[in-house]
Amino acid sequence: MYGLLIALATVPVMGWAVVWIVRSLVMGELDLVAGVIALAVVGALAGLTVASGSLVVSGGILIVSALTLAFFPFACHRMGLHEFREINAGLIDKLHAAISAHQDNIAAYFALSEALYNHGFQGHAIGLATKTLEGLSTNLDPVKFQSVRQLFYREEAMLKRWMRESTDPRLHQPVKCPLCGHLNPPGNLACGGCQKPFLLEVVRRSDARSRFLGRLVIAWAALGLGLGGAVFCGFTIKDTWAPLAAAGCVAAAGVVVALVLRAPRGDNTRGGNALWFS
């Protein structure tokens, strides 16, 4: 009886997978080789579900297949959000290069401050922008009747807004250099220990796509274990504790997913406007 129900439930799940793969091939979102392999895997799983005769095997395939289909749109959404951070990380790299080439590029310093602010380094962005402003001359030009600092009044207003918004002390903590371990206070571009661009190195390591894909896999596995554990509790625990145990498995999986895929503290890469610099 259970085997028949699982087989019937497998039909719409596998059917939806085939429809999605074919649609992706038609829309050009999936290359031909990957599409053919995906269709072959779906066919093999469907055949194994029918031919296995095992409730555990067919039920496991159904759970994994359904979970993957349900998780995939969420994973695509999270990947889209991560791409904003990748773009901003590339901008930080570009601005570091611009400053290294021209130490007097004031606009690049402010642009880098904004990119760092949007990336979650609010304390360091405020410190860098403050140092940059303090280094500008306040002497009036006899022709323009304007000082160099006054030319950057928009950046000064932006800095004042940042200082009003960034009241969380955790945003102003020193950042550990991943190369030498030195703790660097806000406002420094070069590490006080190894003199390397430590913030750039932190961004490169923390926002690598491979690390993000790894977190997605962990989240998918946690959901699979949680759902599988809930089903197992439902079948093996016979008293009133069964619903509580099943709910606990699902809740634990939700906590793991929330922790693994939580946005970095202070992240504003989706709402920032640091992409004006080119």
C-alpha cells in the first residue's frame, strides 16, 4: 500500500523535474550536455523507484527528489543575492588597485569607503572616509572661493548619515588580518602587521563562490535530514511524542538553514549605490 502511494507521488515530482529541465533547455538556461545528463538522472531515479520494491529506497528517492525541486528556486534566489556581493567585492578590488596606482585619488578613497560600507564594514568605511576628509585642505581658493574639502560636501553628508545609522558596536570592531592575524582598528587600509590590504583579502576569502555553494549544499543536506528525521519519527514513534519529535527535526533543520544562509552583518550590497565608480 505504501509502495503504491510512493510510486504515485513520484510521478508528479519526476514529471515536474522533466518539465523544468526541458524548459531550461529551450530558454537557453541549461546547456545541452547538462540537460541530457539531468534527464538521464531523473529517468534513472524514476526507474529505480518503481523497480526497487523497497519502501525505504523508493521513499528516500521521493524525499530527496521533492526536496531538491522545492529547494532549487530558493537556492537560485540566494545565488542572485550573492551575485550583488560578488559585484561589490569586485568593485572593492578595483578601487584598491586604483588607489595603489594613484595615492592622491580622493574620489577612489570615498568610493572605496562606500563599497566597504555596503559590504558590511561600516566601522572601517567611516574611519577611512573620516581620514580622507580630514586630509583635505580647508583653505579657500582665491578664484573659486571654495576649498578642496567643500568640493566633497556630498561625501561629508554621506559620512554623517553613516555615523547616525551605524550605532551597533559590533560594526566597529577591529578586523583580523587573514594573512598574519593582526587585529586592525577601523580606518586602516593596510594591515598593521604585514602591511597587506587585509580588508580586500577578507572580502576575497569570505565571498568566494565556492564557499557560498558549500553553504547551499549544507542547507540542502540539513533540510533533507530534517525531513527524513521527521518521517522516521512519524513511523517509529507510536505515542504522543511522535508529532513533537517530527516538529523538532524540522525546527532543527530550519535553525541550521537560517544560520548557514544568514546575510552577513551590515550587508547592504543590494541597496547600496557604490557602483557609480568606473
